[in-house]
Amino acid sequence: MKKIDLGLTISILANVGVIAGIVFLALELQQNNSLLAAQARREQLDARTAAGSVELNNPDVARVNYKVQSGEELTPYEYSRFVTFAIYLFTNWEWQYDEYQAGILAGDDLPVAGWTIRAQTLPQLRQVWEETKSNRSPGFIQFVEENVFNR
């Protein structure tokens, strides 16, 4: 029987260790991908509920939005609050649209129906859109005008 020298044994063991390390790394990457997917789903949920959270956490914004919905005239302060809320809303929508364009969100994940309802229940939203849309990307402007305001 041949004797296996010490160097060859160490080399074989090292190669087995490298292979085991690669397997463990692949398992770790798979776990990280699952975690990232869960985190992305949570961020999408947060984006969908963000406007509602603003209204829930800020009675002033809720009152202003109620006045807009009921057609009451706004004071300059209230209109300023509404404009700030609308810009926040549009920024949130644009982020979701950009994620959709990048292929991160599927078409079903883009809540256009919710945006349309928001636009219908807050009639002055269209006015703020017209005043501020120049700050948005052309693709987003076209998408919102075709799918939200002109439905």
C-alpha cells in the first residue's frame, strides 16, 4: 500500500473545505434573497398605505382633505397644507411608477385604481398636479394623465 504524503492529504482537505464553504455561501445568499424580497414587499405595502398614514397621524391633514372632498373653500394655510400633502402623494406615486418601470413591481402591484379614487375624491388634486407636474419625469406625467386623471 502506498503512503499518502501529508501535503496531499492537506490539499485534499483544503479543497473539501473550499467546496463546503461555497455550499454554505450559496445557502446564505438564498436566505438573504428571501429576506430582501420580504423587505421589498413590506416597502411596497408602506408605499401603498403612506398617504393614509399621513392622514391618520395628522388630524390637520385629515381635516383639510375632508374640506376638499366636501367642496368647502380652503384658507390659504389649508391650501398650503393640501399642496404639501399632494406633492407628498405624487412623490410616492412616482416612486412606485419608477419601481414598476424598472421591473421591480409587476403591473398588478401598481395601485392605479387607488390613485384614481384619490384623484376623484380630492378634486383639487388635479389643480396641484397641473401646478407641480413640471417637476416630474415625462414618462410619469404621461402615465398619470392617461391612467389617473383621464379615466
